[in-house]
Amino acid sequence: MDDARGGWPMSEVAPHWISESLRACIRDPKVAAGGGFILFLLILALGAPDFAPKDPLEQDLILGVTPPPGFAGAEPGYLLGTDDLGRDVLSRLIWGSRVALTVAFVAATLAAALGATLGLLAGWYRGWVDATISRLVEIWMAFPPVLLSILLVAVVGPGVGSVIGAIAIIDWTRFCRVIRAETMGQAKTDYVTAARAIGFSPMRILVREILPNVMPVLIALISLEMGIAVIVEAILSFVGLSVSSDVPTWGGMIAQGRQILHQGWWVLAAPLVALFLTVLAFNLLGEGLRRSLDPVMRR
Amino acid sequence: MSPPVLALSNLSAISDRDRAPILRNVSLEVARGETCGLVGESGAGKSTIAKAILGILPRTIRVTGGEVKFEGADLLKIEIGPLRRLIGECIALIPQDPMTALNPARRIEAQLTDGPRLWRGLDATAARALALRLLDEVHIRDPDRVLRSFPHELSGGMRQRVLIAAAFALEPRLIVADEPTTALDVTVQKQILRLIRNMQSAHGTSVVFVTHDLGVVAQICDHVTLLFAGRVIEAGSASRLLDRPAHPYTRALLEACPRYDRPDAGLRPIPESVIADLYAELGQSGATP
Amino acid sequence: MTAVAAQRLIMAAVTLLGVAIIVFVLLRVVPGDPIAMMISPGATPADIAALRAHYGLDTSLPAQFFVWLKDILHGDFGTSISLHRNVLGIMAERLPATLELAFASLVFAALLGGAVAVFGTLVSDWTAAPLIDTVNGLFLAVPDFIWAFALVLLFGVFLPVLPLSGRIDPGLDERFVTPFYLLESLATLRFAAAADVLRHMVMPMLALGLPLASIITRVLKESLREAMVQDYVLLARLKGLSRLRLVLQEALRNAVAPTLALTGVQFTFLIGGTVIVERIFAYPGIGNMAVDAVINRDLPLIQGLTLVFGALFVVVNMIVDLLVVATNPRLRNG
């Protein structure tokens, strides 16, 4: 069964394959739940100025540390309460999703591009190319990722760009290892042998024959990586290295909530729940995509 | 004549999934010290019968009627606790594939002595002595070394000898041998068959010998029950059934088998008309396929 | 066998050298002069030059690297710029805290993950059994960072029974000869001290151990499921062994090997996770110290700590390789 993996010419099957995959994806409950939440979050982030009930930076010291509705001392209009500076937690949460999603999408895409390229090269050329890349991966893994990201951001200076760059530079190994193994498997298949016999260039075989077949795995990995990127951004914000403090981020809110834990637990709980749901959604999406995109695993 | 060790009467079973019949009114008896061959193609129901005797029918198979009586007690009606003890002590299995039937992580000694220690309460020394005696009985040289070995250090034939020794460890009254030679080299097959035969007569054990090979039946069985599509087609003493088959399917099956006594006789595939007749017969008997 | 071991050792050395080079190069492009932080207002250019020379920052990069490498091979990691102390000494003081935490997390994760996997296998024919996989699947998505703050909320606000930070109550008048507080207090039978150290360890241990436990549960349960349908388990079942013995004696040993290799890899991730978890709980290990070192631009300390983390990675991987061979009878004799 496994040997049969993707042994058909892509050019003839591709359009049908893509439309069928899309349909299979949407039917998958994990994809529907995870993707649905991400879509909801994306709309919220894009329309933050319209959706956020208050200005996320507007301070009102008289209304400092107001609890959410249902608790003693709640104020109307603050659905998730306020922080110690009287800023609306819900509005900050909505604005914070902008940074989270920006980092998730861009960093994961960059890490995937870097890692998949190196993985394809290592898996295809073997020999010294593979030895060098694999050694690099091993060295990379010896760094604690959080320490390396803090180090990188400290070197380059804080900012969304540095965070994205740091994540891409650290997490390319995740893609490289998997894509390398996948490529080695693909390189043994009959249709790749046939393509070589015809005399296609390695570049053409990699891009036209192998890449489409490792795409399902790659897409699933990207989704998982987006969840990881959201966490890393929160960690860096928590340490105080992500973006300037006047831009609301979930990690920054968590750091602030930790400070005033005993006065207002909701300041910590709200961004933590948002973070959890986002990571869970990316995970569900990734797992569901892996299952429904793979032409062999499906049914 | 003493009562049979094993008696199946009118055993019927269906698949839980599609309600397709798997066994239809199967009856057979195994007398003390006798080897009864259970013969049929794959899907004939012989492994279902073996599982019913061993109390390991999967949930997907439901018994709809009949009895599986072992020494008078219906195995289908006994509570799970006593059943585990009864089968553990009195019924043993010689499995088909010796390569997968031994735990790769445990030494032979541990695997040989599980049963005796559990049901006879033997201590380590007594269990070891028993294991040595058993290995000697199945003609394993250097039993000391084999006891200390892991399965991967033994050949397939050696493993099957160990499994036969394990099957006889508790002096069971009934042994189910599930195609015990199919996974072995042809040269080893004969030795193993002879070993089972010798052990069986020395211990006076009854054997249900599951096989699809009529050649093997001729060598080892006293009685034969021939199955097709979950039904007994023909049953009787092995010599009678092999020499004077009564049913056309039996005849066809015999002609499709290589015969040691007539090596120059050609092989003939089973005619389709015979199979068609069989299905027609099954349809008439009310059990729709 | 020895050839393989030698090859592994060389690979490990190459990995560590690679880590050293990368950190070194990375830190030398740091904008901002670490010396600038240290000079007192009245310092003369001569004073600054002397300081530079003292920290070896006045020569070329490759020269600095080889001097540094040579010193490290002689056990000299330099002097911390922010703490004004010998780097090796500080690390030796702080590493045991991290080691105790990491191993406690590993043991916790192995026990919990193993217990859930075995339990799940024992009850696999119950109607509610799939629930275990569903809940575990949910847990798999939660990283240590989120666990840490969920625990802070739970035990800090709603059920305030555990200390939120530190390694031991400073009010407790306990003296330790070694930096291994937990081991030492247990070995010297000072159970009150041990209990306090453990209480401080619970939350970071849970945060680090729970994600690993989920992974162990999933992999071990899958391996057990595969093992339970093997012929040797059927044969053992026919001997009359109880289901518990079938799982523990027959299936578990064969299922552990694949889980062991994976747990080793995941344990290196867990060690990496100590950086942020120690930070969150102000736990005085090398992870927390590394974050401070980066914020303070303490080059010698960052270099030293990164190498220690790299060494831990390499050592754990080697131990796992050894364990995998030791637990597999096929490999052991071959």
C-alpha cells in the first residue's frame, strides 16, 4: 500500500487532485474547527479598529483593574475587565492578534521555505550535501530554541521583524528533517526514475515531481509551525524582546498579568486562553490537513 | 467407549458486521488420544472453530447456536475467570508461525515456565527442571543454552520445537495445532510433524490439527473433518476419507493435491462445477450466503 | 561496537565545536559594547583599554576565538561581566538546580505517560476508552509556556497552596554543602527541607513534564496496541495470564524501545524548555540565568551557558543511544 504513494503523473491529475483535496479538507472536522477559528481570528485582526470596543492604549486610571462582568466591581462595557492602567483587556486582545498572526504566517512561511529547500537538496543529492546539511541540523538542535531566539533578537534588536527572522532561522530544522526523509523516499519511486531516464534536470524533477508530492506534509507542518511561532512570539514579548511596549501583544499582556496576578487574574487569563485556543486551532488544522491532503492516507 | 474430549454440536456463527454465516451447524468429536484433522480452504471456518475451542472468538463473530463441549462442559457458557484457568491448564495451542509466537524480549526459560508457575505453583528451580525435561523431550540439544537464549538466537525449527514443548508443559488434554508446519522449510516440516505425532501418543493427548494440506492429514490424522464455507462437507476416518472419498468436493480436492504415493499423477484444479454445486447445496439448506 | 562509539564521540565533538563557533560569531556582531556598561563615570580611555585587554576584547576575532577555545579546554570559561565571578563557578552552582528540575520532570512524565498508556491499553475495550486519546490529543497541543501560566493561575490565585517562585523558602534556615538541594536533603534525611524544595519544584516540573507525558502516552499506547495483537501475546493469553500481566510482562517490554528513543529526543527539548519555564517561576537554574546573561550582554556567561546546553544535548543523545542498545536483546549481543 505504502509503496503506491503518489505514483502518477502530476500534470494530468493535478487539477482534479487539488479540487478533491479541497473538498476532503473542508469535510474534515479537525480542519473545519481549526481553520474556522483561525479564519475568525484573522477577520478579527484585520478589522481590529472596527471590532475592538475601546482604544487598546487608552488609559483610565480610575477604572484600573476592573473585573469582567459577573464579578464584584465590574463596569459595563468592559467585557474582559481592565488592566492596572485601566485599558480594556478585550480591545488589547483583539489588537494583539495582529502581531500574533503576522508572526505566525510570515515566520512559518519563511522557515518552511528555508527548511524545505535544504531538505529537498539534502534528500536528493545525498553525499556531502546531505552530510553538511544534516550536521548543521544537529548543531542547530543542540541550541535550546528559546535561548537562541532571545539571543538572536537581542543581537538584532527588538521588533516584529527580528522575531520573525529569529523564528525562521531557528525552526527551519523542523522542515528540513521531515522533507529530507520524504524526498529520499520519493527519489526511489518509479515515476522519479522515469523522469530521470527521460533526462529531466534535477531542478525540474525536484520542483515538478517531488515537491508536489511532499506538499501535503509540508502544508501540515507549516500549520503546526504557525502555532509554535505564536508561542515563541508570546515568549519573546514576555521576556520583553518582541515589539515596543505600546503595541499590544498577547505575550506582553501575559507579562503584565503576571505582575498584577493577585489584583486581577483576568489580565493573565484572557491572553492565555487566546493563546491556547490559537495554538490548538493551528494544531487541529495541521493534523486534519495532514490526514485529508495525503492521497494515500485518505481512506 | 470413553466420552469424547471435545464435542462440537450444531455450532453456528455469523459475522456481526454483515450477518454473513461463518459456521453452519458444525458438529465434530475428538476422542481421547486421537488426532482430528480440520481441513478446508481459507475462509472455510477452520480457524473460527479453533478460536471457539480456545475461547478467543473475536467480538465481530457471534455464535448463534450450538455447543463447544470440552470434557462435558460447554466452553461457550463458562464465566471468563474459570474459563481462563480451564483453557490455561487443559487446552494448548501450537501456533502457525514460530517466528512471531515467541516474545522477542523474554528468554526461552521465562516463556516455557509461565504456565507451570502460574497453575502448578512451581518455584524457579522446579520450573527450570521441568523446562529442561521438556526441551529434552522435543530433542533439543544443549537445553541449558536454549533456556538462556532469546528467540532471535534460535532457528525457525528450534522455535517450533520450543513452542511444542511449551504446549505440552502442563500435560494438556487437548492441543490445537494451527497449521504448525506451513511457515517452516519443507525439510523441517516432516521432523516437526513426526515430533507432534510422537509427543501426542506418548502423552495420550487429543489433537485438533488445523490444515489446508491433505498430504499432512495423511501423515498425522486419525480422523478428518472437511469444511467448506462454514459447513462440514465430509467427515470420517482419515484412511477411509483419503482412499474412498464420498463427496465430489473431497474427490476434487484430493486430485488437486500432490500425492507422495503417486508422484507421476498430474494435478487437477478443482472444477468450477463442483464449487457451483456446493453453493447450490448451501442455498437449498436454507443458510443463504 | 567501539568504532561506532568513537564515531559518535567525534560527531558529538563536531556538534559542540559548531555550537561554539556560532555563538562566538553571533555575539561578536552584537551592537552595543559590553564594556560600556561596566565603566564608572570617571574612567579614563586607559582604564577602558585595560578593561578590554582584561576581557580579551582587544585582539582579532579568530585570535579571540582560539584563545577562548584553548581556555575552555583548560576549564577556564572566563569571568562573568555582570556578576564579576568565574563563569565555571557560577555555572557549577546553577546547573544542579536545572538538572534536578529536568530529571524530576522526566521521571514525572515517564511515570504519568507510562501509567496512562498502560491504563488505556488495559481498558481499551471499554466504551469510554477513546476519550483517553481525545483528552490526550488536546494535551498534546499545549506547550510548556501555556502550562506554566495555567499553573500560575491555578496555584497562584484559585488554589494558593504552592510557592510561585524560587527554589527554596529563604526563611527556611537550611545549609547545603552541594548545589543538589533535593538530593542532598533526601540523602541527609532532612525531609522538611526536601519537601520545601519539592513544593517549589512542582509547578515548573508539571509545566515541563506534562507536554512530555502526553507524547509518551501517545507513542507508548500506540506501540502497546501493536504489541498486544502479536502472536506471542495471544499465546500468553491462552496460558491464562491476566490482562495486566499480558500488558506489563509481554507487551510493555517490546513497546518500550521505540518510546525510549523518542523520549530521549523529547528530553533534549524539555531541557531547552527550562529556559522559559525557569524564567516564569524565577527558578535559579542555568536557563533563567541565560536569559539574564543575554539581557545583560554578559558575553562570557552566554558563551559558557550555551556550551553547557549543547553538551547536555550531546550527552543525552549518547545516553539514549546506549539505552536503546541495552534494552534490545537483538542489538545487545550483536
